[in-house]
Amino acid sequence: MAVEQQARSGASAAGAGRRRSRRDEILEIAVGLFAARGYHGVSMDDIGAAAGVTGPALYHHFAGKEAMLAAALIPVSEGLLAGGKDRAAGHPDDPRGALESLIDFHVDFALANPAVIALHLHELDRLPDEPRRRIRKLQRLYVEEWVTVLTALHPGLPDGEARVLAHAAFGLMNSTPFLGGEVDRRRRAALLRGATIAALLAPTPA
């Protein structure tokens, strides 16, 4: 399944039970196009045509492609940080439980948002300095939630090494843009969770 198709199916599942605005629909289409063709491979006219809106109507919602990119990436980083804090705080005396909860949370996010992950991997540098710095700060704070849990789970593990492990875990879980549809979603989730927990529970080298 193409990244663009994954984006639409994931967003539809995530949006079940709540009514999405026209702005949300346009942004979802733009994210899918950016992820599939690259930021520079998509014009505002392309987005308008795919969304079935004229140029003036499109600019009513977004000032341009940069605004769309920021609107796609900033809330995701904010949501990851808020969710990570909640998951870690839910297991104050159980680092293993906190880690498993963080992994469940991130795997669910990664499976629902493959196009957003692809967008972040390849297009973040297209943003102006201010929103890019904001996203980077949110990401660093999210990583630190994992670092706190990992250093509690592995006594004596330096913070820097815990960050290496956290980023390695993100590499596993954020592989969803590259996964095909031959394995159903539930099984993909189980495989990603299992691989990540195994990697982070493994004894660290001396």
C-alpha cells in the first residue's frame, strides 16, 4: 500500500467518532501528496485539485505550503510529548510498565500516521526557522521522557547512551512508511512492539 493510501486510511481510522473539518480534510490530502511526491513535487494547484477546491478557497484555509507543513508537523510533536508524559507518569514506580506503555503509544501513532512520519523524515528542513526550532524542542522533550524511563530501567546507564537507545527504538517503530500491506495491522503492531521491547530490554554492553 502506498504511503499516500496509508495516510488516508490511518487518518480515517484515527478520526472515527469525531467530525473532521474541511481544513482537516485538505491537510490530510496535502500530507499524503507531500509524502508520496515530495514537498517540491506538489503545488498548491495539485492540492486544490485533489481536494476539489479552487485556489481562493484553499488559501482561505492555509497561507501556502509552508503553513500546511507546519500545521501537519507541530500538532504531531505536541501530541507525542503530551502522550509520552501521560504514559510515563502512569507508572511512577514501574519503569518496565512505563516503557511498555510508551512503546504501545508510539507504535499506535506510527501505524496511524505513516505519511506524517515520512514528511517529518524528508521535509522538516523546508520549514522556516521558528516552527522548525519549535518542533525540534518538542522532539527533544519527548526523547527525554524515554531517557528517564530507560535510565530507571537500566541503573547506571548514562543519559547519552539512553538517548542512543531511544532513537534506535524510534527507528524501529517509525519504519511504518516503508511497510507494505501484506501483513495486517494488528500483526504489524505486535511485531513492532515485540522488536522494540526486545531491543530496549536487552542488557547494555559493558
